[in-house]
Amino acid sequence: MQKTRMFADTAPVVPLTAPLPSDQPAPPVAAATGATRGWWWHLGEMALAMIAGMLLLGPLVELAGAALGASGALARPEGAALVMATTMTVGMTVWMRYRAHHWRGVGEMAAAMYVPFLLLFVPYRAGLLDADGLLLGGHLLMVPAMVLVAVRHRHESPAVIRRHPAVVALARRWPAWLALLLTADMWLDPVVLSPWTMLVLPGGYLLIGLFRRTLRGPGVLATELGGLAVWGALTLVGILAGGRTAAWLVALGWLAHAGWDVARHRGGRVVPRGYAEFCGVLDVVLAGIMILAILTTGA
């Protein structure tokens, strides 16, 4: 009791003229703008998850269809549309549940994937749409459908989801997983990229650094320009040499740039760490694919 009285005696007294929480003024325009940007960013995250689902599950569906003798049905426009809707829905569902969305919202967003295609099946069957119109129209109608679902659930409180620590740890490595997803198709058909692609390696860092204004530190801009000169020289030599020599230069050039990515990731300068992680994994994987192509096909 003594402790309670002491706490009550020392608690600050709120003046009667102080505004109550309900009397506080509305949030400033900057806060509303930030909330709107966050909402659009979240919608973009779901779009990326859908693309990731297509990239990862698309080849697996093709392999399963070939094994089951269903390649013909999957190649038809209706089958292709339903496969795309399914792979997008799987990727989107995984991400939405990780971001603590309720199953109700997940189900409505899944409907936004399927309903546009299902609606267009009617004019397609009637001969009013060709295969390209069916696929393109379904994707175009999908965008406003997604926006409507997102607007409907924009004020929804997060669901209670218990995540295993391993799941959290894997989710934090999303840049690496994204890089692996983007290269999934190339493992099935390894090729050697053009020497011109090596200019993308230092060019991406320079463009992002200019946009983020992170090239102003001592020696930062000179270092990035030096990297551009090195990989530009490798590009020129590869173009002039051609053939197998150029192939090895491109593969080793991509592999060497992974070390640049590691240095930038450790330093945390110029580009976000997530971008450096993404580029590091992408560079190593693509270099491995190109080396495999050289050794197996004699490129």
C-alpha cells in the first residue's frame, strides 16, 4: 500500500486544459503521405512475391506436366492462364501470411488472381479473344482487382502468427532467395551472357549511388569509377577476343564482381546491404552457370 500511495503521490497531474487524445489534431499531410507510400510499397511487395512464385514454380509445373503427360493441356491458353494464376497465388499467399495478413484477405487476393482469367474464358471460347488477348487481358484486369482488395483491407489489424525462428532467419535472406529465383530457368539451359552485360555490374552501383547521394565520401566516387574502368576494359577485351576467350572473361568477370559486392555489403556504403547481398548471390550463380555452359557446350 505504501508503494501505491507513493506512486500516486508522485504521479504528474494533468491540467484540466490539456487536450484529451480524442482532441488531438489530425495527422499532418506528411504522415498521410508516408502511410500512402507504405501501402503502395506493400502492394509492390505482393507483386514481387507473385513474380517469384511464377519464376520458382513455373519450371516445376512444366517438369511435373511432362512427367504426367499433361504438357499439351498446360500449353493451351486456358491451362497456361490457370498455371500462372496458381503460381502467382502461391507466392503471394506465402508472403501475405508472413506479413501477418488474415486468411480472409489472402482468399480475396487469390480470387483477384483467378477471376480475371475465368471471366475472359467466355469471350475467348466465343472467338472474341485470341490467346494473347486472354493472357494480357487477365493480367491487366488483375491489377485493379488487387488494388480493390488492398484498399478493402488497408485498415485491418495484423493476424497473430507464430513464426519459427528458422523461418524468420530465412526470410531475412530474401535478397539471396530472390537472386536464386531469377536464375532458376538458366540452370536448365545454361548459356554465356554477352560481354556487354559486364557494364551492368559497376553501372548499377554508380546509378544507385547517384540516386542515394552516397558517392560524396572521400574516395568513394573514385573507387566506383575505377571499377567501371576495370569492367569496361574487360568488356572491350571480350568483344575484341570473341569465342571461348570472351566466354571465360565474362564468366570470371561476373565472379570477380561478387568480391566487390561482399566489400560493399560489409562496408554498408553506396548501396543498401540488401542490394549488395542480392548482387553477390546473383553474380556467383550466373558465373557458375556460365562456367557450366563453357565446360558442357564448349561455348
